Amino acid sequence: MSLTMYSTTWCGYCKRLKAQLTREGIEFSEIDIEQDEAAAELVASVNGGNRTVPTVVYSDGSAATNPSLIDVKEKLASLS
């Protein structure tokens, strides 16, 4: 996987980004931070202590909070 999306089941922004990624054929893994405390801590560590979702972590270790589809596509292009 080239990216991991940290999300919750109730997050509208997460649902939107997930649908956009799926529509574009972009593979990703998804982790629900309400089911995985270590994931929740990772999200908080890259968001100034906040558990803000969606948080996307790329294969190079960089992270983005609530990125647009365009932002994700540009970042993935820069990694390939």
C-alpha cells in the first residue's frame, strides 16, 4: 500500500475521501482510530495532540490531515 488512511466510522470527510480514492482506483489501507489505540496516538502525534481524521500517511512517512483528492494524487505522483 502506498498510503494509509486513519479514520472513524462516523466521519463524513473520511467517507468522502474514501469514496474519491476508490473511484480513482487508488489503493489504500484504512484504520479506524476508535478500534486501534496505537493508531489514535499516531494520529494525535502528527496533529498537535488532536485525533483529527482523515489523516493520511504516505509510504515515505509523511502525513496529511484531511487532504483533498488532488493533494493525495500529487503526493503519490511525487513518490513514484
